[in-house]
Amino acid sequence: AIGGSALLGSGAFTRVESQRNVTIAVAADPDAYLGMSVIEESLNSTNYVDLDGNGHLEIDVGDSGNDGEGVNSNSFTYFDDLFRLCNQGKADANISYALPEGGFEDGSWEAPDPEYDEQILTFYYVEDGERVMVEEGQEVPLEVGECENIGLRTVTKGVSAIDNDTLIDDEIVITADSPGAGEVNLD
């Protein structure tokens, strides 16, 4: 009787099915939790950034429409205020990016000229009037409700202009990691 009483009083169950409403919205990049948008007051942004047919931000620093076809070889080129990145979620996040697999012949994305050990493509933001370079995989905190204008630097040291090759034509993965989003405060 004691064993049966413990079994009945345990509150254990084998199966429960409960129907609940759930709504998950999909938004274009400017309106998503990690907002990525064109900066209307920036010529760099309005000239080189657009949203594709799916509402995804895309950067195209190629044909300018004025006979320009790309960045100069053997140079550093900066595109300040290329796009705006906003944390529109509900928790602080760490933002990072990853370049695509591949790269140059050695598999890296570092400038081919051995005197330069810098990525050919680096995102940055401006703080106190200085460009702060963010290397691939480096995490940068972005608080809830905060936005940052993001720039792009290209390094074409050792890249030939004669070959007329595209420097990069692939997807870059931007990650927002928000470890505090799932925490529950029991105080």
C-alpha cells in the first residue's frame, strides 16, 4: 500500500498533448531582430548596398555605372558607412562574421603580397573618430536597441588588375550570438 501510495502521489505522467498558438514572423533584413539596412544619408551605402528580392542585404562594389569596374589593385580602399547594423532583439548580442570557404590559392583571405598579413576584406566601425577593424571571427558586443554604422575595407596588395578577376563573389555569414536571451531571472 505504501508503494502504491508513492506511485499515485508522484504526479508523474507518461504523455501530455497540449495545443498552443504560436506565431513566428519572418522579416526583411532592415526589420529583423538583427537589423541590416541601407543608410539613406550615406552615398557609399546608397551606391553599393541594396536589398535583393528576398529582403536580404547585399553589397556590390563592382560596376559603378560611370565606367568604374571595381577597387584599385595594390591599394587599401575604405567604404565608410556602408550599412547599418542594429540589435532589434530582446537581449544584448555579440556580432561576428565569417568569410566564405576558399580564398586565394593558399586557402586564406589574406592579401597575396607577403608584406601584408591583412584580410582582403574587413568590416569596421568608427569610434571616437577612428576606424576600428573587426577581424573575421572576432566578436563585438551590440546592446539591445543599439545600432552601428559598418564600413568595409579592401586590401588588394599583390592582387593583379590585369587579370580583371573579382576579388570576392560569395556570401559572408554575419552571426549575432545572444547568450543571455534564454536566461530566466528567478529573483
